[in-house]
Amino acid sequence: MTEAAMLGDDKKIFITDCEGPISKNDNAFELARHFIPDGQRLFTLISRYDDVLADIVKREGYKAGDTLKLILPFLKTYGVTDGRIREYSLKSMLLVPSARETLQFVRGIAPAFIVSTSYEQYMQALCYSLDFPFENVYCTRLNLDKYRIKEEERAELRRLREQMVRLPIPEIPKNARSLKDFPTKMRETMKRLDEIFWERIASMEIGNVLRKVNPVGGPEKSSAVNEIVSKMKADLEDVMYVGDSITDVSAFRLVRDGNGLTVSFNGNDFAVREAEVAVLSENAILIAVLADAFNRFNKQRLINLIRDWKNLSTIEEFRLNEPLKKRFLRLCRKKPPKVKLVTIRNRGKLMRESTAFRKTIRGEDIGKLG
């Protein structure tokens, strides 16, 4: 292969999820934990319900990430406002080490975008912290203040919360294809949650949030990627997409099928299963390394380099920007990141390793969420 063939000719596009690759937060989880009694368990229950509806049941009109609208009636019940979300988000912001430098570097070599399921109030806070342009962000639009909640609804939602936190949290059995593969107690939990959300809450005035708020997850992330590619007059093969959760699966499939590069960064099972490259790293600087190499080489040349990744000495093959290389080696020499191509043979092992590593980076409670 000639040198010209190995080098990328087109301008690349960098697109990343936010929570995971850029920040350690799960903002919606943290809001629930902070403002709602037993909110940690409530959010975990709803998040697992979300996983089952999206990945197993495939409920019509439902998508991964809709947890962010299901939790809203409860946040509203306990006095959460748009201002409180914004204030708490700024106060609780926790970035992955080198996230700011990584985004600044990437913006210097390629158009960069963030596609996130997070509420816009959190993303505004994050952009302020990172000096990243909010106009390059796709996220869940939310005006919680405009929704009314009656006092009798507030009382009913408090009673429902008390019931819900006593329910067992669904676990997805290995190789499950339908709810018939779930234990009886788990099926009963799913049935009760269906009744609560799609019958009881949906009939309330505050139930309007379930119909009108549209979290950016699943197909919305794919739509965002397509919109970015169209706006930049590029092709999917020019896209490097970084994600870490079930909400990125649709975008991963779109970019991968278009011959772009898909990277799971400390991803859970859903992310590793769909990505081409799995990264386990404490530091975001490796994202900049891969972005720089992707910008310099065609995808196959980069894939070959990753396939041969043994240790930090491999980095010489990437012919990186010199200051970036020095910073990467200084930050990662003591704890080298793990970079692996995801194959049929190693997928199961990488899913287990990445999920475990994810919990050490983001904490047990956040790390186990879908």
C-alpha cells in the first residue's frame, strides 16, 4: 500500500457522547438521588426497565434513553425546576481527566460535535466548563417549568414512589429474547411498571411530559449523526463516533455500516457489543490520540495499528502531533490504556472487562446503569 493510500484524504468529523467519554456524571441519576427520597434506587429501577423495554420488549414508540422522561414526573413532584437542574449540574460537574484538552485538540483538527441524551441544562453547564460551543451539541431539550402538576397528582406520585422502590430491580437473563425468558417476579415487576407509567401517570396532567419530552437516545442519536454529516457535506466513512452505553447503539450501527470508526470508551455491554474498538482508559487523552490518527490515516490503516497495539511503544506508529504524543506518554505511562479491536472471539471478555473497569471509573451505582 502506498503512503498516499494510507493517509486519509478527506476532512474527518469527530462525534462523541458526553457522559462517559467526557464527564463521569450521570446527571439524571444524580438529580434523582439528590432531590427524590430513595431516588438512587428509583432511578436504577427505571433505568433497568428502560433497558428491557428498548432491548428485549422493543416497545413501539419507545427507545433507549427514555428513562430521562420517565423520571421527570417524580423530579417535578419533589420541587425540581429548570433553574435547580442548571445550578446542581454546575455544582456537581465531574470531568474525565484531560477532557477539556482533548476536545480543544480535536476541535483544532476536525469539526467536533457532542450528541448526548443529557438534559440541555446539564449540557449548557458542561459547555461552559469546557469552553465548547453549545451550537455543536445535540441533547434532550427540556422546559420542566412549563408543565403543571396538581396537588393530588403530587400526592399520588409520592405513593407510587414508595411502592416502586420496594419492587425488585429487573435483571436481564443471559440470552433472553423476550419477557418469557424472565423469572416470574421480574415479569410481575415489568407489568406493574407498565401500569404505573402507561396507565396511571399517562392519565395525569403531568403525564404530558411523557408525550412531549423526547430524549436524544437511540434513533435520535442516529438522526443527529446524519444531520451533522449532511451539514458538513461529508460521508459516514469520515465519522469517528465515541460512545459508552445503550443510547449509542443505533449511532454505532449507522456509523459502522457507513464504514466510519466506532469506539466504545469505558463502555457497558451494549456499547462494546456494537463498537469496533474498545478502549479502557482513566484519561480522555487517548480519544485525542485516536482522533489524530483517524484524521491522518484511512480507517483500515488505523485499524491495523490498533490490531498491533501491544504497549505504549506502538504509539510511534501513529505519527502523532508531537505535543500530543508527549502529553499522552506523560499521562499514561504508569497506567497504559487498553485498546482492542472487538471481534467475535473476544467480545464477551471485553464486555466483562470494560463493564468492570467502567464501575471503577464512574462508581458502582452509575457504572451498572445501561
